[in-house]
Amino acid sequence: MPDEVFLLDDREVVITRSWQVHCDGDGILGHPREFITLEPRGEAVCKYCGRRFLHVSTPAAEEARRSVQPVAPPLASAGGR
């Protein structure tokens, strides 16, 4: 299953199956690539841009799916973003 991206409170939320992800801020300016390991509770936040990562197994991921609409089609990346 590819990653899912949602917008919640003006911040991107990425729901992923991976426990290790990376974030580079996307876009032209972006930021340095940060490699992130999700915490045991299945969540992490990028220190540069605030993008939130949730593991699919967390209740927070289900809540995000119910609360918001996707902002992009699922991403086809195997290692997160």
C-alpha cells in the first residue's frame, strides 16, 4: 500500500506502512533530507517543515482518514517520503 497524504490543520499528514521514512520538504526550495524513525507509538514530525508521519497501525491514522480529505493520490514510494 502506498503512502497516503492528507492536510490537517494546515499541515501535511502522511500515513505510511514504513517505520523509517525520509522528508525533504518537496518543492523547489525544500529542505535538507531528514531520515526519521517513527516513535514506538507510530508517530513522528519532520523538524524542518512539520510534516507529520503516522504508521497505518495507529489510531491517529484512522482518525486522520476520517477527519480529512486526501490532498494527493497515494504516493508510490516504498521507503516513505
